[in-house]
Amino acid sequence: MTSYNNENIELIKENEGDGEGDLVLIRNAQNFNITNKKTEKKKDFIQYEKEKEEFQQTVGGFTRMLASTLIELHNDDGFSDIEKARMIYLGTYTSYEDSGRYLRFGNNQRMQKKHLQEVLDINNRNAFYGFYNKLIEHGILAEEKVKKDEIYLIWNSSYAFKGSAKSHGAKSEDTVKAYDQQVQAMYKAKNDKGKPVNRPKQLYIMFMIMPFIHIKTNALCNYPRKEVEEAEPLQLKELAEMFGFEKPHQLKNKLMDCTLYGTNVFAISQGKTTEGKKYTRIFISPYVASRTGSKPEPHLIAMFPDVADKIRKEKEERRKRH
């Protein structure tokens, strides 16, 4: 076996007599262009890796949550819907286990208790401390006191964590990935009158339906880990009942009012089967949440046009501000 190396590629010559020839190991698909005569399959693989890397760079970092934990939280009467939405949002600021699970800002600065009311955007001081004390009492948040006015915050990884699922004793398919910058942008977004673009109830619904995201299609399904044919897509009526809406269109309006940088977070398609039975398919944007590290299928990306450009534009504007 012989090999040729540069910063982008390792070219390995192996089994030259069997008709297969060179094998390619890509180190940096983003900057690698195919110059060798390879099979179409290998070209497709390189192109897929390149597009996957571009997608991952666009969506940025993510926080994992166990699907079972989200379901338990939905059924927990100890927290209001608004508090649950705030809790999931706050969890996207957690850091890796080896970094102490501190809540951190995007610049990696550790968040302190004195920052938290502004981060949560709670104007009422009593409401803030009521929520804060519940987080402490339930062990979701812990304090690390350095001085009286210097208190750092540590997140409970049972509710949200950074890193691989395996490192937290779980399987990847048991978790949901929420993309930090997009979730935080949705929570913070304000309209021209200074009012939230996405109401807490909308965010709560979005977070609580994440366990139903299908592992391949990002459609909401009863059995999201099964193959598409057996997954049983959730219907609006089922979801409406789950969240206490009398009529499906009330939930539909809530979902379609969820936006990220002015683009839809949900896509809803409706039609009829060959037998004439009506059906609905509800998809969540792969730029906001997913169950896999794979690049979304082209048809899924096509459901959410312009999102990638708006995310990249926002990142560029953020870099200019700092």
C-alpha cells in the first residue's frame, strides 16, 4: 500500500488488481476539488461531504436534549408553559462537560447571575426571581459563588448538554439537537413595537414537539425512529389535542406564526392519498432542530428557502458589531 498526503487529502493505492484502484480519505472536503479520475460514486461522496460541511457551518453549534426528558417536561405541572420555554432556551447556553457545564455567552465568557434577568428578558423582578428560585430548587441550575456579586451558573446536563450522546450514556437517536444561535435568535426577536416576534406559547409548542421529529425527514411523527413507511406522521388534529387546542387550525396558526429572521420555522403540506383520504405532513426547519448530523435532503431544504442566506448574513453582521 502506498499513500500520498497533503492538507486536504490522503490518496491510498490498495488492491490495484481487483479493478477498484485508489481510495480517497478526505480531511477537508470544503476546500478539496476532485482532480483524480474516480468513480461517480466517489465523486458523489465528496460532493455530499462538502455540502454537509457547508450546512454544519451555517447552522453552527447545537445543544442536545433527551427526547424522553422533553416529554416528561411537557407533562410536568410544576412549571408553566412560559417557564418551560425559558428553560429550554436557557439550556442552549450550557457548555461542555469538561468546561464545567457553565452557562456561557457566544464569546465563551461565563454567564453570571447578574446577567440572567437580561438574558431571559424578564422585566418583572419578582417574576424573574420566582423562576430563578424554581430552577435552583429543582436542581436544574446550580450556583458557584466566588464573591457576593460574582456568582456563576452551572446547568444540569439531564436537561440539556453539549457533546456526543454516547458521552452522556445515550444513543444519538434518543436525543434532539437544537441549534443554539437560531433558538436564541427566535427567543430574542422583537417587532417594530418592541414586542416578541415569537410568543412564549409558540416557543413552548416548538420545543415540546421536538421529540416527534423524524430522524431522516424532519417531519413530525408518532414513531420518529422508525423507517418513513412505518413512522406514522402526526396530524394537526392529534397535535392540537396534545396542546389543548379545540380546533386544528388554532394550532396551525401558532406554528405558521413561528419565524426565524422573517422565514417560516414550520412547513405544512396537505393532500389526499390514492384512496382519497386526506393527510397532513408537518415539517420543522432543519436549521432550527434535527435528530441527525446528516445533511438534510434537498426537498427539505427547498421547503425553507432563504434561511441559510439569512443566517449567514446575521453571522456576518454580528462579526462586524464585535
